[in-house]
Amino acid sequence: MAETFTNSGVKLTTVSTTDIYQAPTSSGARAVVLSSLAANVTGTVSVNYSVDLTDSANTVVATIAKTIAVPGYATLELIPNKVVLTSGQKLRATSSVASGINVVTSVLEIT
């Protein structure tokens, strides 16, 4: 099985739920999320941030964070330890302010 380090950078441009990372969809694939950083880029406004783990059809499997306030110009390390995703699972995020949060997720993909 091949192992590849990668990252995903996403700007949450709306207040709708947005995919921030999806594990490879090949049979038996896994992804180990090493870190996920959420930066509030609005300035002085606090932004609420939520993240769910879903299956490939966007059904919530688990909530990782629910309505965490990220202060202006601050960064939150949401996943400081590892989270394993199975084939096709996703991390999906919501921000209370459009274009308020930028997310970087570092991952080891095993395919």
C-alpha cells in the first residue's frame, strides 16, 4: 500500500457546510488526519466553527467540534492528534461568518 503525505487548504466562503477533506475512495483506502488548523481571518470578530466526520453521502458519523468560538486573527488547532478516516469519509466544516475561516488539514493517505 502506498503512503502519501498531503494537505488540503479550504476557505469557508459561505455559512453552508463545506467539505474540507475527503479520504481516498478506493477499496481499503485510509487517511490519517495529522492536524487541522482553522484561522479566523476576519480581524476583531469572533467566528463560530464546527466540524463533523461524515460518510461519503454526507451523513454525520461523529461531531468533532460544535460551535467553537475562534477569536479574531486567532488560529485553532482542532485536531492536535490523529483521526483515522476510512474510504470516502469526509471532514465537513461550518463557519458562522462567510469568508471568516481558512482551514489547513494535513493528512497521511494510505491507498
